[in-house]
Amino acid sequence: MLLSIAILLIIWGAYLIGKKYKDSLLISYGRRKRGMIIIASSVLLLSFFVFVKNEGLFPVVLFSILLIGLGIYYLIHDSKRDSEGRKEK
């Protein structure tokens, strides 16, 4: 329960930071590379729970698999958007 609240607070905080600093260099770089960032963070989360905490892995594994799928979706989506943007110029 505490982990769920922490994740929701992190997501909410990231949303507020992104909304306030949306045109900064760091946020624009993160928006372009969001697929790789999501995949890397989910692999780190999964490896932490596999190597450190050996009990109750099913929700963590399921959540990590969903995040990896989301990261792959964003990789494909952003690469298509970048290629369309280059064709228009």
C-alpha cells in the first residue's frame, strides 16, 4: 500500500514538474527518450525486487512487464513521430 502511494506521488510530482518546465532542455530530452527511460526504470525495479526481496514477486513482475510494454510502445510511437517530422521538413 505504501509503495502504491509512493508511486502515485512520484507520477503526480513528475506531471507537475513537466507542466511547469515543459520547454526546458531536460524535459524535452526526457520526452524524446521516454521509452528508454521507462524500460530502464522497470528493469531496475524488477532486478531490485528479484535480487533483494524474494517474496511477493508476482505484482512487481506484472507491473514491470506492463511498464516494459509501455516503454516499447513509446519507442515505436516516438520513432514514427520523429520520422514523420523529418519527412515534413
